[in-house]
Amino acid sequence: MKRFAALCLCLLMAALAACGVSEAPVSGSSPAPEGASPSPAAQRRVMVRFDPVSETVTGDDGAVLLSYGYPRVTVTVSGSDAGLGISSEINAALTPQQEELDRLVQAAAAEYAALDDGGRESWTGYGLYYSAAVMRGDSRLLSLSCSVSEQSGGAYPNNSGFGLSFNLDGGRISAESLDSGSGRLESEAERSVLAAISSGEDADSYFGADGFVESALAGGQWYFSDGGLTLFANEGEIAPRAVGQVVFTLPYEDIAGCLAEEYAPAAAAAPGSAGALKISPGYGGCEFSAVLDEGGVEFRLSASQSVGSICVNRISMDGSGGWFPTGQALYLSALREGESLGLTAAFMDSPLYSLSYGAGCVYLIADSGKDGSLLLLDP
């Protein structure tokens, strides 16, 4: 499968003037008066669990015609039942439709029927895989980047993507609501994206970039990340397919006067430094908990200081002995000092999960191999 290439572009300083803002970063929310407690909305936290689903469709002779997979997503918003509606919308978007499955099965069956005995021995079937990852989750909103990979007989899979964003009251965020009312968000974004492309080393390889921002917003090819409003072109859309997906990030501070204020970053929890989360057995009394594997080991991650953007990833080992994530298993927007996240997960000789949080802290979650105790190890 081809590796997606990411090209993260910071907007030009000229965009600051056009949006009518200064160079000072935008906090995203006004500080509470000294001694006052944050509002309930400012204290909301969001947790997202991804449970993988895998299915196969076989022919009359038992040959696999289609393998497909997708995540079953469960969203929880503290102090609210809004997560139920958000979960329903996300799952509707990430579950393959029956018409799509029927189309691929019929095409695979026709190709398989035309093969000779040698071709059938090497046949692996068609594939369709949906995936998603949280790109921003805080007290204001939840935003995911979603991808679809279809293997249907060609040399390479067809890869595409879309974004899903929700406010934590349960409403889907539309592209039309992104502009602050200035009417300049789209035009400034396109001007800056075109300027960045033209100044890059590979400018000559891009095509059809005029109108890209409008089409990306209209087509759902955007999401909120921790760094800004992110737009992306699917492979082959504005650059050769070999480039993969091309990503443009518009920093929040650069578009503060153009982006609607409710989508600016919420006052973030301290990211948490190395060692801010400790692992220990059992999870009775934890503020948050989730089952990643039925019948697995129960343990807790406890915060010795406030920690943000906590992510548990499923991982696998590559041929050189390194580790790489194969998909998110759990996302939690924050833990405060003294709080704990309880998890139930399976463990084997090799680690199955990694933990990341804050500004770049990454650990493998591993069995010590001695007394059943667990460790957080540098990868």
C-alpha cells in the first residue's frame, strides 16, 4: 500500500493582515476571573473508542472474494449524552454500504471466474478498508480524519479520504459555518495555498490547484487538527498519484479573524511531560474506563500532572524490528492531575499497544515478563 505523503503548509504572514488580526496567538477562550471555576462546557472531555470489525465474503468454492474492515466507534462526552448521536453519525459514515459491497463482490467473482488454475492459486481477493483517527478533541469539538482504501484488481489500491467534525453538543459542523462572517476565509485560504505551492520545489508537478479550497470544503476534505484547520487533496487530485494525499494546515493564529470563534482551540490542558502517566494494575475507581479486548488484563494509567490528547494505538512490528501504529484504539482529550484511565487489553510476548500524549510523548505498553506487571517502554 502506498504511503501517504503529507505536505503541511503554514500560511503566509500576509493572511494575518487580510483577516484583520495581529500576530499574537489566539487563546481560543477568555480566561476565567481569578478564583472562578471554569464553566461546565470548558470542563467537558471527550473519549473515543475504536473497535475493529473484519469480514469476508466467499464464493461457492470457498475462495475469498472480498475482505473488508471498518472501525465501530463509540464516543462519550462527559456530562452529556451527545456522544450517542455523534457515534451514530460517525458509524454511518464509516460502515461500508451494501451496494458498495455488492459491487465489489460481483467484480471480484467475475475476475476470479476468468482465472486459470495458476491464477486461482495466487488469488487474494478484493479489499475494502475504512479507518479513522481523532485529529482534535477538546472541550469544544471532536474532529476525525477518515480514509478509505479499495483494492479492486489494480496494481495499487485506490485511496481517498474525508473529514468528520462535531461540536460537543452533538451537532455536525458544516463547511458553511467555518467563516467568522468576514467572508474571507475561503479566498484567503486559496490564495495562501496557491502561493505556498508555487514557492515549493515541486511546483511544476501540481495541477488543477485553482479552486481546490472550494472543492475541498464542499467535498468534506477538511478537519480540525491541533495545529489548525486542515484541508487535503486526495491522491491524483492536484498532484500525481505517486505523491499520495497532500495536506495543507492553516494555523489557527493565522486565520483567527476569518475562522468562526467557536472553532478556535479551547483552553488546552497542559500537554504533560515525559513520565506524566504511570501504569499500574487494576482500575477500580478510575474516572474514565474502556474495554479494548474482552477478557484482557485490567490496568490503569494515572496522571501525576495534567495531560492532554491521550491516545492508545494498536501497533505492529516492521521487518527491521521497529514499531508502527496500525490504528487508534482509544482517544481521551485530557486527564487532570490525580485522575486515572482504566483499560482492559490483551498482552502477548510482543507489545500490541502504544501510548502517546501531550507534545510527543510515546511509549510501548508491555508485559514485564516477570510477575504479570506492565511497563511503559521507550519504543
